[in-house]
Amino acid sequence: MIGPRNLDVPRENWILSALPAEVRGPLDSVLTRVHLAPREVMFEPDERIEHVYFPVDCVLSLVTTPMKDGQIIEVATVGNEGMAGLPAFLGAQTAPVRCFCQVAGDAWRMPVGDFREILTLEERFRDLLNLYVQTLFNQIAQAGACNRAHPIEQRASRWLLMTHDRVARDRFGLRPEFLGQMLGVREPGVFLAVDQLRKAGYIAYENGTMSILERAGLERASCECYAIIRRELDRLLPPGEQEPARMPARKNLREL
């Protein structure tokens, strides 16, 4: 069993927590802690990105521009291992994807202007983000192969394991039809996969809340793709590099 990545540590963003104290100081003054609700949009396709987000215990989703038939496909998810808004890090102002909140929770928000200014001064910050770009590339590449090669139940197990790692709790809001949309499958297929995992005793689902009951079972039900993604994440951004958090008070995004 691989085991959850984050359940035994304080909830915080891994990139921010890996920064030394002398780097964290300039960040404190420009970071705002916000609570993100399900389906809350961070940025839209081809629109200027105004803020970057460092998830704490929420999960953000990057999805394609809607197809002609209205279908959208998930490209990647972002949790507390990374940052949403990488085009700003790479020098772009827009991207042809939508970023929105998939699982509710907290994140740190930073204006793009401040973000770019700090990047020019802090080499350690740039180094960590470069490593995160590689982990995101690994995730996208492996998930693309997984979606083509593996059955829905294995793909759903992979997605649930990745979410469990990021939110640092055993229960989180998620509708199965939403999971199907993210996996690019129709509702009957994802309902069947969720029901199989439920009957096996690995998960429970009630009133829009998903509960992880037996993680070891979910790992057995998943394909090898989860282990590959997780191994590369632990190699490039190891949890042991974290330092204690030192951040300002939280605000609700709608209050800003």
C-alpha cells in the first residue's frame, strides 16, 4: 500500500511550505487565503489570468474549451502539491483552458503582477515551480495514456486516490456525474464504476459526499497509473522539504 500523501501533516500548500523563511516574508504581504466553492471559476479560456492560486485542501480542475457538442474534458487537476495559473509563470497571459474549483476548500491567492515580481527575486521559488511543471507534465501524460488504456473503474479509483492525497480528509463533496464529466465518460458508465467501488466497501457515497472507507482497496482497484504519478510527485516535490507555515488570515473570495 502506498498510503495517503498528506493525512499526517498540517494542511498547507507544498510549494509555499518548502520555501525558506527569508523567502516567505515577501510572499506573506501579497498572499490572501480564500475559500473556493465547487464550480467557482479561477480563469476562463483565452481570458487574461489575473491571479495565481496555491491550493491548500481544495482541488482545482483544468478543462478544455467546450467542444462543438458542449462536452468538456479534464486535462489535469491541481491540488496542494502545486499552483494554478502556470501560464503566468511561463510568460503567457492567457491559456485555452478553464480553471475552476472541483472539490471545495481553501487556497492562497496572489495577483499575477506580484507573482512575477517575486519570481525575478527568488531563485528557490522559481526552482520549485520548475519542478512542479515537470510533475504536472507527468500527470497529464500518464492520465492521457490511462484514459485510453484502462477501464472506467480503474480510472475512477486513480482519480479518487489523487483527490484523497490532496484534500487531507476522508470525506469530500463530489457528485458521480461530475466525476464522469472529468473522466470523459457518460453518466451510466461512471455510476456503474462508483457502485462497484461502493459494493466492494472501498467508498461510500451519500447526498453528494464521497467517503474513502478502505484506501488499500482503492489502490488495488486502480491501475498502475496512480502509483506512477505519485512516485514522480514524491521524487520531485518530496513532503519532507516542508517548513512550518506562516500566513495571514483567511478571507472568503466573494469578500474581496
